[in-house]
Amino acid sequence: MGATDHAAAASRDGTASGTDAAVRPGSGSPAGGAADRGPEAATSRDGAADSAARPGPGGGDSGASDRGGASAASQGGAASGPERPGGDNRAAGNGSAPGGSGAPGGPQRAGRGPAHSGGGPQRPEERQRGGLLMGRPFGVPVYVAPSWFLVAILITWVFGGQIDRVLPELGAASYLVSLFFAVAFYGSVLVHELAHTLAALRFKLPVRRIQLQFFGGVSEIEKEAETPGREFVLAFVGPLLSLVLSGLFYLALLAVDPSSVPGVLLAGLMVSNLIVAVFNLLPGLPLDGGRMLRAVVWAISGKPMTGTIAAAWVGRALAVAVLIGLPLLTQSGALGSDAVDNVGMDTVLDALLAAILAAIIWTGAGNSLRMARLREHLPELRARTLTRRAVPVESDTPLSEALRRANAAGARALVVVDSESVPVSLVREAAIVGVPEHRRPWVPVGSLAQDLTDGMRVSAELAGEDLLEALRAAPATEYLVVEETGEIYGVLSAADVERAFVKAMARPS
């Protein structure tokens, strides 16, 4: 993300010479809120400098999560059941307040740069967060979450009982057929998600991963579409593919005996994909229909935030309608089953299903609002304004002397340079805090420094999402900030980015 390669160690303003010269960002006042402090002024924060801003899942989102499909549970018919909303849950796991260790952006670095680039060994944290890696179609890793196995068991049990009533001669084999249906249905969900993914890649939007989980699938798209038209297309292709699949299964059903095993499977897949498509087209975030509504309002108003607010509140109204309306429709027989006058287990299950779906929609709508607010404030994060003034020192310089020079120059960071004044490492603030004052004259700064890598050199021009992307690609506590010419501008602390992020998010939109 635009990190420069090398930097000269010359002072920006030429007010001093040699290793005593301070590198002065901007007007010369250190960023981060303590202009008169040197590095030793950092109090014992138990490694607070190691923390970093995490704008999320993933967030990302800073990434977008496009959800489609769901489990096939019993709503009357061989392939009925709860369908996972498909839409834009843009802040789920991503848009929360920053925290944790490492660099901004969180630990989700699957195939980083972004995930759709593929390749590389699977990290332990990826296995923990993503589940079982099934493959990388189009370079995007596809994971099956452990919760999927729970819903597979549920589908096998529910659908198996329905098959047993339609084809009693199968006996226990009906549950094997039902298990095959569960796998085939989630294959359809994967096709739905791949439609979103391919559209995103076509628009050059990075996709971190696809995950199949309890209530369907999630395509984690890390950036927003640039225009409302692209947003509309990106949202619509998922339900469109589900409708196409439903039609294909219907055509195949015409060629077989409906009362045979293939006929029952095809009928189930036809109905379930139709439910997925219709449910996802409902006009409220986080569903695909909500993203389409957002795109329409965005196009009319010219403001993406206005579209998000409108679609999110429609989504919340939709959640209330699902919570109240779904049990009433089921009990009245409007969904195809017989009307129920008494309260039984089916009624309780319907109410539970409605509550789960309503909670998912309500939470997703809220997350979409939070993520939109995050994106609105991201441009306020600028490397140039957050960078600390730095003093270049040689590696054998005693820490006490280095801090004296930093205080004299009004600097808050130390850059270790070689004999030719080329920066080679950064002195870690947390390491300085850990050295008692009486030992500092005998501790060389080189023993407290972290070697510079290419990823730890960032451009002073980076801001917003590009800045966070660069820091997330190379987790560290400090970064060397350089001008386009390669000249040192200063040192950027991940802790300063975190504080600025929290401060920006606290301001009203």
C-alpha cells in the first residue's frame, strides 16, 4: 500500500546536523497530544504502545460481509426452513472500537494483500477464525465454520424425517439422502457467495474470504463500491444466481419422477434456493435487498451515508416484522401448512426461528450503521498529522544520551542509523519504558530497537483506509514515515493511531 523503499537520514529542516538533528514532521509539534514529552516521558502503560487500531472484521470490513442462503428447516414442504439473510453486514467483527495488539486492522490477514490474492501457508489464527479451509476458488479462501456441522446435523434430522414420510421404503437411508441435500444446499449457498465475490473482484474490490456457517454464507469484501450502480450490481448478483439455480433445479425436476429420490432432492433444492433469493431481496440491511435500496437512495441523494441510514432503519423495521409476523403467518397456515389453534412444539420452534432471524437482521442493520460511521471518519486519520518528530542516533549511543538529544529537539521518537546516516531500525517506546533510569547510561539504543523492514516504511501521504491497510499489512508498534523523496519525516506509533481512531469515532457524524 504505498510504502516507500528507502529513506535518507538527513534532517527535514536542516536546523541541526549529524545525529543530533531532529526529524520534524509538519510544523514541528509532535503528534499524539504531548508536544513537550520525549520518549522517556512515556509512563508505564503495560505495553500500551503495542496496541493498535483495529477498524475491524473484518472489519474491515474494514470489510463488507455479504450474506446469502441458510439452513433448510421445516416450513412445510420437503426443503423449507430458515434462510440466512444475504446482504451487507459491513461491521460484523470489523467495525468495533480499536483494540488488541499488533497493527491496525486486526489479525485477519488471510492471504493478506488482500485475501483474494491467495497463496501462503494458513496461519493458526486463520484456522481458529475461519474454520476448515476447503479451497481457494478465484484465489479467495473458502472456509467452513464449525457451526456448519451443527446445521448439517439439523438439516439431516429435519429433512430426513420428511423424506421418510414421502419415501418410507428408504428406511434409515433417508437420512443419508438428507445429508446429501444439506451438502448440496450449502453448495448452492457457496454459488450465491461466489457471485458476490466475482462481482467484487470485477470491480477491483478485495475479498478477504468466504465463510460457510450456521445461518448461511459470508463474503468478506474489504472495501465499498465506488458508485451506487456498482453497489446495486454487487448486491443483486447473489439473489439472481439463487433464482437461476432454483430455475435450473425446476427444469431438472421436470425430467424425473417427483416421488423418486432425485425428484425429492431437486424439489428441495428448488424451493430452498427460491427462499434464499426472495428473502435476500427484502429491502433492508443487512440483506442484499437492503444494499440495493441503499444504492438507490445513494444515487438519488448523492450521499452514501444517507442510503445506509435509510436501508438500516428499513432493516430494523423488517426485523420487527419478522419477529411478529413469521409466527403469525405460520400459525394461520398462510405459509402452506395447516392452521394451528393450540400452542405446540412447532409454534415454539417457529417463534424461536423468528427471534433468531429478527436478531440477525437487527444486529446487521446496526453494524451497517456503525461501519458507515467508521468510514465517514477514516479520512481524519492522516500519517502526516499523527507522526512524531524523531531524532536519528547511532546504535551504540547510550539511551540516556539519546533521550537527552530527543528532549533538546522536542522529539518523541528515536531512529537508529548506520555510519552513513541510513535508518536501520526504530527504538521501541515500550522497550524504553522497561529500562530503569539508573541503567540508561549503560544501555545502547541498538539493543532496544526493531529492525526496519520494507513494510515498516510508510508514506507521509497515506490517510484513512489506505493508512490502516498499510499498517495492517505489516504489524508493528512503530513505523518510519518518509516523504515521497525518501527523506525521513518521523515515526508513526500504532498507539497514536489507535487513540486518534477512538477520538474520531467519538465525534458525532
